[in-house]
Amino acid sequence: MKHVFSDRIILVKDTDPFDNQYLFDVVTDISSPLEYDMAKLLAPYRNDRVEFRKDYKLWNQVYPGEKELQIFQGLVEDALTHKQKIHISNISLREELEIIREIYEELGYFDAKENRFRVDFKNTPVTIGVNIRNLVYSTKDYKSQRETICFIPPPREPGHVKALFAGLNTGIVSTIHINDSIKEKALIQGLIMSEKTNLTTLSASVYGNFLAIGFDINKQELILS
């Protein structure tokens, strides 16, 4: 079994190096005065006129992307104006990524040699995170999953999900929020099996980057394969 860290992978003592098992540190019970949770901020704007139970794909419009983007822009503008440090969790839109990309480019975080961003988490004004469910599900899944994926922000179109993965792999998305590590273990393993991100990037996003940003956390060890 291998222990996966943000910057390395090491063999766990007295375990089989060929067993295809990986030990991850995963954060639980996170808290920080820096955090602005998009799920909570978007909740008051529920549009009850959308009859999503007739077509579950309409859940995407119960909490429309336009309102999420408006909230996001307001938070970023306020943070930059007042020179405050914030972390916005549970984002779901490619447009939000583009806003942060431009900020990080202006701050000089882009490493052309490695073709990714190297973010100064301690001092950068804004960091962003995504919920694991918004990485796993999209509007394509409403027909099969129905009410089980009616969370906030809603699963968006596949193009947004693709953009979230691109942002994760290039260092723009810093954290992945796990709601329940036991119940969502299969979702985390799915990220490994899909190979849409590498092991060390995944480790950083579910543990290391939370520490670097300044979150208070509890840690849980999780064995994945």
C-alpha cells in the first residue's frame, strides 16, 4: 500500500508494494472564517416556479448558474477591493474558473514550464473549491439519478464539469470538499479510476491545500484502490 501526499507517494511500511491500494489523508469537519460556501449562499434563491419533478434536468434552473455567477463576482470584487483573503467553496461554473484564472495570471502564479499555476495559498486573495458531487455528476445524470442528485449547486452541463477538472489539474481549483468520506468513498475511488486527475493532485485537494490555505480541520485516513 502506498501513502499519497501532495508532493510524493511512499510505500507504507510492512505492506505489499503491488497491491494497488492507496492511503489518503482526507479532511473532515473543516472550518475557517475565510470560507464562503456557495451552497449556503445560493440556497435562498431557490426558484420554486420551476417544476423539476416533471423533468429532473430542470433542477439545474432551480438554482440557476446566472445567480451563482452573480454571487461569485460580488464576493471576488469585494475581496479585492478591501484586500481580504477568502475561500469560495462549492463552485460549479466554468465562468468562475476564468475569473480566478485571470487573477492568478496577473499575480504571476502561472508556471509556463510546467503549464500550471503555482499558487501562494497563504497570501493569494481568493482560492476556490469544488464539491466532489459536482465533479462526478452532470445534467446527463438527472434521468437515472433523479432526486438523489438534487443538491446545491446543481449538477451543471458536462462542459462545466470538464472545466472543473481542467481547473483542478492546472492548480486553479485548490480543494475538493468531501461531504461524507465513508458514503462517498466510491466517488473518490471513481476519480482515481477515471484518471481525470493524478494521485498527488487529488491528495492535495482533499487535504494538503486545506492546510496551506489556513483551514481548521480534522483528519481521517482513507484506503482507496
